[in-house]
Amino acid sequence: MIFKELNENEANEYREWARENHRAGDLINEVWHPVVRAECAKINCSIEDTDFTHLQGGFNMPYAELVRILGEPNRGTDGYKTDAEWMLNYNDVVATIYNYKNGPNYTGEGTIEGITEWNIGGRDIKAAAVVQSLINQ
């Protein structure tokens, strides 16, 4: 599917729509814009959902681009090995996106904005497919 490229204001309006209209646990419609789907997946996810997840894949993308698509990270960092993490529950497929040992918390150098290498966590490979569907607009 081809989706409209959103500017920052439009993306924020789409996220606001999702927050006003989506309830935790609701199914996410595949035809919604990826920004709306990502916000709904964040709404659906709790910290307990991410227990027992592990590496399923990875991708390269500038931090600013990831924030443009997903919004700000919705999970705090460990202050050591990670600098940013998103938790998603997309129609019962749990996925996390995080950096690992490549940011300022671990290396002591650079900024979070300089991170381009991201890991995908989940319980199975479906997590990687969900993340790819959101970030490949």
C-alpha cells in the first residue's frame, strides 16, 4: 500500500486521532496509515507484554526518522546498554525496537540522534514482519 507522506503536524494529528479513538486491546486495521497503526500498537502494549522477548531482526534508520514514524520511545532505557526503546502490540504480535550497545549510554560518545542501527525484539519472527510493515511506508 502507498501512504501519504506526513509532515510533523499531520503525523501529530494522526497520533492524536489514534489516542482519542483507539482503546487498549482493540484490533488494528491494516488499511490505517502506518503512523496511526504504530500509535495504536503502542497503546496496546504493556511492559509485561515484552517479557521473554528476544532478538528477531534489525534494520538501519536514523533516529529522527524512526521518531517521525513511531513517535517518541514509550519505554525508559536501562541507562546502560540501551538509549531508546519502543514497545508495540500489533494485533497480539508483541515487538520491541531498541538500540543495543551502540549509543551514548554504553559508549559514552555521540547522541541518541546519531543512532542508526536498531534491533527488533519479539517472541517470534512475526515481530520483525510487524516492524517492517510500520517502518517501510
